[in-house]
Amino acid sequence: MIALALIVAITVTDIGIGTTVHLGPLLVIAPTLTASFAGPRLTALVGALAQAALVIISVLHGGLTTTNHVAQLIALAVLSALVVLITYMRERRARELSRVRSVAETAQRILLRPPPRRIGPLRVAWLYLAAEDEAQIGGDLLAVARAAHPCTRILIGDVRGHGLASIGEASVVMGAFREGAHRYASLPELVSAVEESVCRNLDEVAATVHDVGEHFITAVMIDIHDQGPRAEMLNCGHPPPLLIRGDQVTVLNSRRPAPPLGLCALCTRNDRTDPFTLEPGDMLLLYTDGVIEARSPTGAFYPLAERVAAFPSSGPDALLHRIHRDLLAHTGEQLTDDAAFLIIERAPAHLHRPHLMTHAGGSPPFTTG
């Protein structure tokens, strides 16, 4: 141990050079150094060893009763006690912070329930990058649920703003979506139910004290039917998904866009959806604006569609890994907004098995920016 070596070195040197130079006060370095990497008990032990070494020096250099040695002993004892106290307070705060972080992580994971890796005939990959330090989720939201009929329903959205202050609004949308996914037969009915829930609860959960501006949520909701390639989308002011079919990447712009959720009386809800086809082997890439608005150090936006088109063909997990690595390289590892990805692949027929048409467990880990 470095601290113990310092005590021995200072003691031997001080005894060896005689009484012309006093190195005993330097012994306070040992407990101070120990406090930087150890707890209060070990720090106190090193402080006691330093005090014992100073006693030995004092005895050999004129006795314990000299004014100089008494002052040195008292100063070392006081300083060592202060260092131990500071170490104890630091360790207690670290334990409290660990408990709070554990509770926060559990709450965040419950709110953003990890989507299954397989659901119906679909394979799922997802990633959440939270811009706020120590947070695992923020204002972006995503969810996957089964409908009462043989269909998978998908949601991705983005609360205006980002960070922990947006979690309340995100929770209202995801809760209404999960409840309504099993209850409503059509996608427009589901969107209307989510909108109604948002309008009813937005004032209670929105961070209006710190953000007095408008509060709304952009979102895309998609129905993917189990049988056949049928799929339909209703886009509520959100960046359009990308359809990846082999080497081709198609931007699924909505022909009937709806306004964002939460505008309530200011808008009328769209009752018509945008149909498209998702063939076996096709992938659907959904994302939030934190992805396409991510800037490089020179100010350039991240060209998601172009980058995806340039990547070699791969499965959902491999594609997600490439996008994640490329996005961080583009931004220089710095994200200023939350970013979420959700990749859905209709599994090829030879990979689809009936027992996979359940909510299988497992998911990629949360990631912080």
C-alpha cells in the first residue's frame, strides 16, 4: 500500500536526518491519500499508524513533552479525524445515491417496458439513448403490443422537449396505448383513445412550471397483420418510418398526416390510415427526431436514410448496432437530445414458428448518451 510505504519512508528519513529538519507533519499525507480510494475504516487505520509513527519520531527527537512535538501530534490527530469524517460522509452519500438510482432505474424500466424480441411473425430490435446524465429514459417513447385480432401494434413517439421532465407525458401516452391496443378494433379508434387520454391528463403530468410553452407529442402508430403483408400507419406529426426491402430504403411519408397528440380542441382527428406492405424479410425502421437532428461537430445533421441505404443487408440487431455506432461517430459521442430506434422485421416464412407468437422475454440494454 502506498500510504503505508509513505509512513515508513517519512519516519525513517526523519529519524535519519536528525533534529535539524522536521518531516513528521508530512505524515498527514498518508490518511489523506488513503481517503481518495478507501473507506473511513481503512482511512482511520492509516491515520492511527501515522500517529504512531509520529510518536516514535517524537520519542527519538527529544521526547513527547516538547511543545513542538505536542503541537504536531495534536495537528495530525485533528486532521486525520477530519479526513475520516469527510470519507464517512462521502461514503454515506454514495450509498444514498446508489439506492435512489436503483429506484429510479426500476421506475424507468417499468415505464418504458422493454419490447419483446419476438412477437407474432415479427422480430424486434430497439435502442434508447437518453441525453440526460444518469437517466435511462426521457421524452421519447416506444411500445409494442398485441391486438385482440391477429395483429401487432407499434408506437413510437416524442414529447416536445427532452429529459426527465418529459417522462410524465410519455407515461400517459404509453399507458393509453397499451390499454387501448387490446380494446379498439381499428387504428384510428386507438389513436383517438390515446388523444383523449392525453388531453384529459396532460395538465396533471406536464412540467408546466419549468416549461410554460405548448405541450404535445408527435407519434406514429402502426398495425402489422399476422396474415399476409398488410400493414397500415397513422402518423401524428412524427418523422416518417423507413421501409427497408433488400438494398432499397423507402421513406413512408404519410399521405394523410394527422396533427400531434395533445393539441386537443385545436385539431380534428384523422380517421384514415396510410396502408403499406411489409413482406417477409422486410424491415421497418422507426426513430425519433433526436436521431435525424443529431449534429456533427461541424453542424451537419445525421443523414439516416442515406446511411441505412449504404449499410450491407443484415438483420434487425446488426442494423441497429451499425446505426448506433455510426450515429455516435457522427456526433462525436455527444447527444443533445433523446434518441430512440425501433426496428421491426417480418420474419421469413421458414423462420416463423407458432410458439413464437407470444411475448418472448429479453431485450437490449438501455443506453445513456
